[in-house]
Amino acid sequence: MERNKTDKVDSLMLALFAEKMDYPLWEKPSSEAIQLRYFARMINSFSVEKAKASNQLHALESFSKTPKDVVKMIKDEIKFFEKIIEKAKKEVITVIQADSELKKSFELLQTIKGIGELSAIQILAEIMYIPKGLSHKQWVAFAGLDPRLYQSGTSINKKPRISKAGNRYLRKALLMPALSASRNDQYVKGYFEHLLEKRKLSKLQAIVAIMRKLVHAIHGMLLQKKPFDNTRFFNAEKFA
């Protein structure tokens, strides 16, 4: 309710706000978790560059006039990215194996069909930064997979969308496992088909729903130190 807006007034308001807020103390992640994130982010970066080079190679090879030397250079570039990714993967697994908590979590993640070593590294690198004690719904919000409503009065009522106000690296890391599980795990596939046929969702919406449910599952798995139980993912009789 201040009448003026100056740097001095704004500073005072921020100071008063901070004084009244009950902020929890921030806990620094372990050195292993920090190393894990650095390696995971680097792998992600080089994977993106490799994908770009692979797309470029496909375009060049489809044109008969492309010089062979150019094609060879792009192939060499792809091999370089693959070599760096593999080296980083070996280094980060060494870091994981040296920490009992990371090692156990790494093994548990791979009990989910569709999550291999690289996906487990990417997911683990992000969730290790989530503050302890948060619920599975808060994990979903951290990943930016929580629904965002847009309503105003009676005239504006848009379809809910995911907020994306979260960790984009975690969302990206969950996408391929969700796609793979929807094809290769009978219970996840059953849930996917239920969303398409009964709930009338689009394929993209159904995959996002699976990503969100995977976050729920991972939260419970790591909390209880138990492997993935796919039978709890979807109960066909319950939705019959």
C-alpha cells in the first residue's frame, strides 16, 4: 500500500517480506550428487549435438550431389560425440558406484522397463537435488508436469496444460522411458490404451500422464527402497 515506488521503498518491502517468511535451511547436495549433475548435463548437451549431426547426415546423404568428404566429416563428428558420451557415462557410473545411496537409487530406477543406464543417470542427476520430505505431488510440480488451469468467470475456461514451471531436464529424461514403457510394459501399455480409449486423450496427453505417474512411482520406490511394481501402475479391473 505504498504510494511511491523507488529503489529504497522496494528494498524495504523486500526486507520486510524476507523477515516475516519462515525459510527452511538449504542443504547442500553431496559432492557426488554435484558431480553427477555436471556429467549428466554434459551428456545431455552432447546428445543434442549428436542428434543434430545425425539429422544433418540424413539430409546430406539423401542428396546425390553431396561431396563424399562432407559426409565423412559429419560421420566423424557423430563418432566424436559418441566417444565423449560413452566416456562421460563411464566416469559418472564410477561416481555413482562410490556412493551407496546413489548406487541403490541407480539400480532401483533401472527396474522400470524403458529406463536404461543413460536414462537412469539423467533422472537421478535431477531428483537428487529435490529437497527431502516433499510429497509425490511436489515432485510432479518440480518436474513441471502438474496441470495448469486457466479460468476466468464463465467465458474463459481453457483446457488444462502442464505448467512446465519446473525442471526441463527431468521432463526430457522421463519422455523416452514413458514412450518405451507404454510399448513394452503390459501394465503401462494398458494404462496408455485406457487413456486413449476411455479418457479420449491424445497420444501426447497420454504420454504426459504416464510421465507424471512414473514420477509418483519413482518417488515411492526411492522412499521405500523397493523395485518398480508394474502391477500397481494400472489395474484393468478397477477401470472396467
